[in-house]
Amino acid sequence: MSDLNYPTASLFRRLAAFVYDGLIVIALYILLGGLFITAISKLMGAEQLIELTPAPALTMLFVICFFYYSHSWLRGGQTVGMKAWQIKLVNENPRSLQVSQCMLRTGTGFFSIILFGAGFWWILIDKQHRTWHDIASLTRVVHIPK
């Protein structure tokens, strides 16, 4: 059975997987953020570290999310949270996922979160049960039962 033939994953499953993956991303952010702050304080001095704007922190968070999600999606279509909740990212085209699609998903997902999750809630309006990041990246998240 083709992965596209499976039913679209519910909002509950997607959000549950998002919470699981969020814990991993937070752990990576703390680890890499600590290394980044240590390196910057050694190079610039601790007093100049306080003057940094929040932009580098947000950029680093986006980069960590992009690499975590893209690596997972390109290596099998599932993150740790997606595996736990039996959902998978599939390409709507008959080819494998592309890095550009992962970049669009991550960027649109980040934008959606900034807007209080509006892109996630879009699944309740869309007839095909797609989020903004599904639509932007031409992908679907499907539920693959055991």
C-alpha cells in the first residue's frame, strides 16, 4: 500500500507528536545554546554577551528545528514523536522528499507558531485536513496504523 493511500493524520496526533519532538528540540537548544554562549563569552567577554539581541537566539532555534526535522524527514519521513504517534510525512508527488520541502515546512511551521498556531488550526477548516505547512511544501502527514 502506498503511503499516500493512508488517512490524513488527525490534529490530535500531530500535536502530540509535536510535543514529543518539542522536548527533543528544547534539549538540543539548551545543549547547543550553552555551547554557543560559552564560546561567545570566551570570544567577546561576558559583559558584551548581555548586549546581544534576541535575534541570534531565535535564529539558532530555527536552525536547530530545521536540522532536526529535515534530518528525520529525509531519513524515513518520521521524527521520534511521529514514530511514537504512528504518523509519517509523505510527498504528494511520486518522488522522495526534497530539502526544499523540508525548508518550506519548517519555515511555515515556525511562522504558524508565531501566529498562535494558526497554521495548525487550519486543519479544522481545510477540506483535505491540511495545515499551512502541508500546503506550502506539497506534503501530507498520514496515520499509519500498526
